[in-house]
Amino acid sequence: MALNIKRPNGMEDVVPKNVHKWHTVEKIARDTAESFGFGEIRIPTFESTDLFLRSVGETTDVVQKEMYTVMAKESKFTLRPEGTAGSIRAMLQNGLLNEALPQRVYYILSCFRHERPQAGRLREFHQFGLEMAGSSSPAADAEVISLADTLLKRLGLKNIELYINSIGCPSCRAKYHEALHSYFENRKDELCDTCLDRLEKNPMRILDCKSPVCQEIGKDAPLILDYLCEECSNHFESLKKYLTRLGIEYKVNPRIVRGLDYYTKTVFEFVTTEIGAQGTVCGGGRYDGLIEQLGGQSVPALGFAMGIERLLLVMDKQGCDYLAPKKCDIYFATMGENALEKAMELSKSLRGFGYFAEYDMMGRGLKAQMKYANKIGAMFTVVLGDNELSDGKVRLKEMEKGTETVIALDDKFASSFEEIYFNKIMDVMEEETGNDNLLSFMGGNK
Ligand code: HAM
């Protein structure tokens, strides 16, 4: 079909037959976050542009090249490129930081970045993320990393490596910036124009430049770990000790600097090599100065975000289990107007019990209706015509095995169905004993 309006580049649709994959990630993410004491926060899709300039940072790629900004009347707004800034703004504006600390929020939201689209890199993408405010202890870093690790494992993912680093506090960073400045100053002529500007304003950003030339030059640059002050160094050592205690494997990667300016001390990424160049499925870290920078008290904080599309790419690749998509429990194949009306009435009562019931609305013949019931994978079918109506009973057919049970067409129809339905579910569970993955049952139709 020649559609003359198409979806913009770098955006995706999720159609009903795939949405169970999203529901799987969202459900497991919510359950995991809530089991660690996080509550959901919902924030606006766009915020004042200033919020991102002040938090994400003026010399980052996100701010310099990737934001979708609009002028509306006299004000400048930006579609959120990430969830941290908006969540912290909302925590401040709603007084959450005056309540018992730590305050813990999680979110599932869309983000917008004008990047060059490729596998795993979109212009509209979705994050599951969370923020914890109030604790400066490395135990909080371990807790947040442990949550991410637990979630990735609960999703069934394998071969994801955790890389950690510390990018220090403003005091050790100042010395590091000097060292970086003199290193890059010597190779100034080779840097891209954006990085020439960064050299004066924020040389650490050069390490995160996407230009292959700048990346190559950055390979021999001084490492932040050699410049950490005692406090930052002790913090990092304690984090490593806690991770080991929790049995979480990690590698120190002194080259991780992250693409956003607010980070201090711990930064981390969970990375896979299985989906190409965009293999970072989760990124996060501590940002002890951000809340104060945005006008709040001096409250330390940290968090992470995972790209849901990237998680799904890896889950598909690794054949992970998803919650079963909802399927039709009972389909009424009807003949004639009276049968159609009865099917409507019965479906209404079954739906009241939580079942997925369906009947023909296309005016199909009986054979075509049964073909359709098969196609949608209906668990049970009932043929309903004038004979059944005058007999006051129908045959309920279990489609997989072909067994039939007669049920009365009376006001106990839904509860009679329920009994047969549960026997069927018990049979299936019994047949599958030994399969320790209960996901398919968790997502069953009832
Ligand atoms: P980020 O590293 O910019 O961090 O993004 C987090 C995750 O979002 C990435 O690891 C990746 O999985 C996904 N992601 C980023 N950009 C794209 C894209 N263009 N297409 C698809 N997926 C993408 C943040 O956003 C921070 N706010 C994380 C954080 C929370 N730090 C502390 N708290």
C-alpha cells in the first residue's frame, strides 16, 4: 500500500502481537524495583529546556546535537532526552526530599534524541530507570547496581558484562581536567570542532565524542582512576567489596565517562556484544551535585536507566521467555440472530468472570467461524444455533484435544465453564511439571 504519511525516522510502532514482550519487561522491571523499595513516578514528556542545559550539561552531545526543542509562545521546551533531570525536578517540586530518606523512584518512559538511527539506536526510545536520593554511602551504589543485575537476570539475559568506574568528585576532577587539557592540547589540530570547544570548557567530554578520530586520540589519554582523591578512592574500593560480597561479577573499565555531565564518583554500564555497536543495555551512576545544582539542598543521589528496545533485542536474540500473549478462552460460533444475541449475553457474563470471550461479528458461515477460532488459538469453542437454544444446552469443545463437555445454557453457564477451564489449566500444568519456568502460567489468560 502506498502510504503517503509514514512514521518519522528512528521511531517504532509496537503492534498488539508484539506487545506481550513489552509487558514482560515492564512487569518484571516494576516487580523488581518495588521489591527494592522503589515507587513509580510519572513525569511530563517535555520540560523547560533550561532543566536539561543545567543537568545533562551544555557540552554534551545530547544537549549540543540531539535535543528536540520547540518555542511555544515565549517559552522554550525540550522533549525529555532522558528521565533523571525530570525525576529530580519532580522530586524537588513535590517536596519528596523533605520526607524520609532515601527517596526512591522508578519510571518507564519514552525519551527523544536526534541521533543517527541504527540497530538499537532510535530517536524515540523507552527507558526503565530509577533514582535514589539521600544516601552518600557506597552501599547505595551496590544496592542500585544489584537491582539492575537482578532485573537483567530475571529477564533471563545472559553474557551481559558489568563495567564500573569512578569519575571522582569536583576536587579530584579539577586535577584530572588539567592533565586531560595538556594531553589534548598537544593534539589540538586533529580534534573535531565540537571537541575544540570542549577542550576549554570540559575536556572530559572529548572522551565521549562519537567521531572516530577523537575516539582514537582519546585512547591514550590520562585515566581518571589515577587522579582520585582519598575519599573517592575509598568509596570505589568499598563498592567493589560490596559487589564481591553480593556475588556480582564486574570489571573495572577506567574509560567509562558516560555521556551526561551530572555524574560524580561511581559510573557503570551493563554491556552485551550480541546486538552490534549499541550494546549498552544499562547505564548509570552517582550524581551527588545535581540536586543542589537544580536549586535543592545538597542531597547525594544516584540511579540508572535501561533501554527497553535494546533489552528486547537481546532477549529476542537469546530466545528468552516472554509472558504468554493473551489468547481467546472461549469462542462462540453462532448460526442465526437468536444465537448471536445469546452469544453476546454469555460473553458478557464470562467477561465479568475475567475470561476472554469472543463471537462472530463478520457475518461468517459456521465453517469460516471455526477456521477463525483456530487461527486465533481459542482454547474452547461452542457452536450455538436454534437447536442448542431450544435444547437449553451446548457442547463445549476443548480445541487442542477435541474433547467435548455438555453444559446447560442456564444462569450457571459461566461457573460451569470456570470449572472446566481450571481442570484444563491443571492438566496443562501437570503435563509441564519439571519445567521450572512459570512465566507462561503467570501470563496465562486468567
Ligand atoms: P544513558 O546512558 O544516556 O543514561 O541512557 C541509558 C540507556 O538508554 C542506555 O544504556 C541505552 O540502553 C538506552 N538508550 C540511550 N540512547 C538510546 C537511543 N538513542 N536508542 C535506544 N536506546 C537508547 C541516561 O539516560 C541516564 N539518565 C541514566 C541514569 C539514571 N543515570 C542516573 N540515573
